[in-house]
Amino acid sequence: MRDVLLEKIELLRQRMVSMGLEFGLDHPEVLEYSKKIDQLHNELNQMDHNLSKVGKKKQSYCFYILDKKAYFV
């Protein structure tokens, strides 16, 4: 589940940056992407917090981008 969130965040970030470069950072769609990314970050932080409560370490991750898709290892 954590990997899915990370992938969604990265793909939304890429779209947000692309839209921001094309339309400006204050464009409504760019701001919507930013809000969605914030929501997903909050979910990720909550997930990590819950894992720390039960004594599990969060997994470290690394990602790379290939053909406009983020991959996590």
C-alpha cells in the first residue's frame, strides 16, 4: 500500500510540474494537483506513524522514472 501511495505522489508531482510550467503555478488545475499530493502525503505520514506505534520500521525506498511511470525498489 505504501508503494502505491509513493507512486501516486510521484506521478501527480510530475503532472503538477508539467502543468505549472505550461500554465503557471497559480493555475487552478496546478493547485488541485498540489492539494491531492498533500492529501496523499498526509496518508503516507499517518501510515508511517501507525507502523512506528507497533514497532515496525518503515521500508526505505528508491524510485526511478521510465516511460513516464515511477518505479519503486
